Amino acid sequence: MPEPKTAISQTHNTPESSGEPAATAAASTNGGAPSEDQVLEALKSVIDPELGINIVDLGLVYEVDVAEDGDVDIQYTLTTMGCPIGPLIEDQMRAFLAPLDGIGEVRPEMVLRPAWNPEMMSDEAKAALGMF
């Protein structure tokens, strides 16, 4: 699993609560498809409602594939198999990726393998949860 590359603030605005989503700052300026890094940065605005930490730093995003036409396939998981927040997370993924220049269809897919475990979290997420 790729480790998240950067730490982020845990204060995020939703597209509904602010005029300028955090993802807009990372939007592509060349009119092409967004980069994988831009997609991951936008996904850091999606917060797990139970833990209050973004899904990238939690290690819930397993794979991001950006096609040349801007379509994005995202494989993600949840902290537990029976967790009911999958639809909420998928809606937030679409909402935070929508402002990116060149974004096409966003296709999240929840996978259960490999099973998530706390070792998949970034150091920042572990510190926020007091795991050091």
C-alpha cells in the first residue's frame, strides 16, 4: 500500500460550507486530466466521521487510477467490514473531486481485501489518535 506523502490539517471545508473547496487549489491548470497527486490531495478533504481523520491518512484509499479522459477509478476500504459509511464516503469523494479541472466520471469501488489495519495509517493519523 502506498503511504500518504504529505501531512494535512484536520480542518476541512465541504463544498457546501465554503465557496472555495480545498481541492480547487490543486486543480490542473493545463486543461488535461488531473494528476494522481491532485486526486489524492482532494481526497484528503474526505473525513471519516467516526475518527475525524481523512481517508488518505487513515490508509483507506488503496488505489487511484486517472485515465487520460479524466475518469477516476478509486479502490478504497473501510475500517471495519460492517461499517455503514461507504455511501457517505463515496458521495464526499465525488463532491471534492468535482471542482478539479479535467475531472471526468468518478468511480469509487469499495474492496475488502486486503483488510484494513491500523498499520496502514500515516504517522500523522497515528499521532492524532494517540498511537505513539
